[in-house]
Amino acid sequence: MPDRFRAEEYATWGELRASAPQIAAPAPASDLFCTLQWFELLSTHGFDRQAGLRLLLARNAAGAPCLALPLVHGTQVTGLSNYYSCLYGPVAPAGQVDAAALDALCLHLKKTHNPAAVLRLAPLDDAGPFAQPMLAALRRAGFWADTYFCFGNWHLAVANRSYDAYFATLPGQLRSTLKRRQRRLTAAGDWKVTIHSAPGPALETAIADFDAVYRASWKTPEPHPRFIPELCRRAAAMGWLRLGILDLNGRALAAQLWLHCAGRSMIYKLAYDQTFAEFSAGSLLTAALMRHAIDRDGAVEIDYLSGDDAYKRDWMSHRRERIGIVAFDPRSMRGLGAALRHFGGKRLGGLLKPRAPARVG
């Protein structure tokens, strides 16, 4: 099966684009985090420079590019993902992941002059079109592969409801809090919510407001300060941006960065100024962006992306998990040693786990 496809490898985005320009056009149903635009942004503004790019490309028998797998090579080979990534997967211009194409890429990773002794890919959608086929392809290629838990993911199935119908299903305490805080905010002065989605001077002001709120919040400073501003600008250019700012008397109190792509609204970054915590400005801004996502954007799903924070279950309807894949090449000393440590530790952990007492009678 793999002989119908061939694998190629590139070291720069320019080389990949020149060889396979089709890769740059997202498929209609593409996840935003699996587009060339996302990976280029992440590698340029949100990634440490120590690791080198390994951009794998699979072509079919006719020579057409069918998917690209962005990787980085450091002490081990990993997917091009980090703390900014909420999902990882290949760039597939036709929107499909062919098992034979994955076979070709996995064999390339094993037989190339720079083989992957250890490979890690995360975070992945276990129920999506990539994770399980990739796991199977790695095993067919001779890797010892396993999966592991990454994080919980809360999301909302909109189910053709209006925002008002959705609001009626929220916990009573949350609905009451939103109404009370809105009255308190109104009594404090002039306040408004503005949602920015287009490039221009207003967006630049909103980016500055976002940064100011973030610095006044509980959040730790961004490790790559240019990443979020560049994400806002590029997302605006692609039509993905929903940057919400709530201000009171001209001062931004809360800011949230949402992304909307292929019918899915994603809550990417949020913060509020702790000085004004009494107004619950963050919750009021979430409600405004929820209304926009449901009634204006027609979102099918709203996604809190990563983390099991308790407040997320108040807004969302379902939870799923994101996983990772780790694979080892047992032919290499480094791969074999890492595999023995991984599987041995996993087995030992299972043996040491407390067992339920035997039932008597």
C-alpha cells in the first residue's frame, strides 16, 4: 500500500509552498489548528528556535500532494505544537487522511538518513480522522507506539438553538449572577462590548487593550509576546478572528480572544482586570461572545479548547479528552532505551496501583 505514495521532506515553509502550493489552501472543514497558516505562525512567533523544522509531505501516485505533517527535530522528533496548540494534525488540502499516505510518512521517518528514534505527537482528537490511523501506521512501520492523556476538553453542542434558548439552560446561579453584575456595571457608568473581526486601526487598539488587561490579570506573562498580536492580525485576515473587549468608562476591564472557523467557535484566550473583579466582566463578556457565536456566526459547536477548569462545565454541555502518541524505533539504542523506560514504567505503575479489596461472601 505505501508504494502508491511517496514521502518528501522540506526544511522551510518557502520550500514546501513552492513544491506544493495546494497545501496553503485550507479545506472547507479544516480545523484551524491543522492549517498551514497556523503552523507557519506558530513556528515563526510562538516557538523556540533550537529545534529544526521537518516538514513532511506525502504525494499520491499521480504526484499530487495529499497531506503535510509539520514536525520539529530536537532531542526527539515532535509534532509542531506546544502550549499554544489546542489540537495537532496534518495539513490535508482535500480534507481527508489516507492511511497509505501515513504509511509512507512513517516509513520515511524510520528509513531516512535522520531517523526518528522517539516521536511524539500531541494533542490529538482520539475520535478524529488522524490519531488512530497514525497510531496504526506507526505500528505497521515497526515503531513501538502508545497513547497517553493530554487534557480534558469542554465543548457545547449548539443543536440549532438560539442564544436565548441556550441561556435558559444555564445553571440558575450563573444566570442570576450575569443579571446582577450587568445591573451593577450599568450603575457604575457607560459600558459596552465590542467584537473585532477585521484588520485595521480599531483592531490594533483592541490588541493593545487585550495586552493591558492581560497584564492586569492573574495570568503569567506570555513566553512569546509577539504571538498573540500576530495571531489576531492573521486570524482577522483569514476571517477567523472574534476579539471581544468589554470597557467601562473607556477602560478595558475584560478581553477574550475567540476564533471561528468551519462552523466552530473556539475560546482561545481570556483575561480580566482583577482590580474590577466585582463586576464579573469576564463572565459578561463570555455571554456576549456566546450570543455572537450562536446568533451571528451560526456556530455548530463552541469549544473551550483545553483544561478542566470548574467554571467551564457551567457554560458547556460535553467533555472529551485529547491524547498524545509516543512512538519508539526499537532498532536504535536511544529508541529502545526510551521504549523500555516508557513501557516498563507504565507496567510498574499498573502493578503499584492500589487494588480494590476482594469481596467476601
